[in-house]
Amino acid sequence: MLTLKLKVGESLLLGDDVRVFIKEDLGGGQVRVSISAPRSVNVERIGKLRTDELQCALGVSQ
């Protein structure tokens, strides 16, 4: 699993066509993000998961 520390105004590029923008620091460990992706890409909010569930969802082997 990759862990990154980003600032407001920075973004991540996932693959060739999915970009995640850090829009606003809401404080308390929360940020507002925007996601730009083709309609063919399914984007879901997962919420809090146990580490093993998250790794499985991301396809990361332990």
C-alpha cells in the first residue's frame, strides 16, 4: 500500500485518466477531494475498513 502526504491544491493521477484533487483541508484529519474520471470508471466511497479488507479491495497481497 502506498501512503502519501498531499497539500491542498495537489493531485494524484491514477492510471492514464483518473485524477484525485485535494480541494480543501477541513481540519480534524479530513480533506475535501474531487475526482475526475471517465464515466466507465466506477467510483465508490468505501468508508472505514479494517486494513485487511482495504488491502483486499485494492488487490494488495499480504
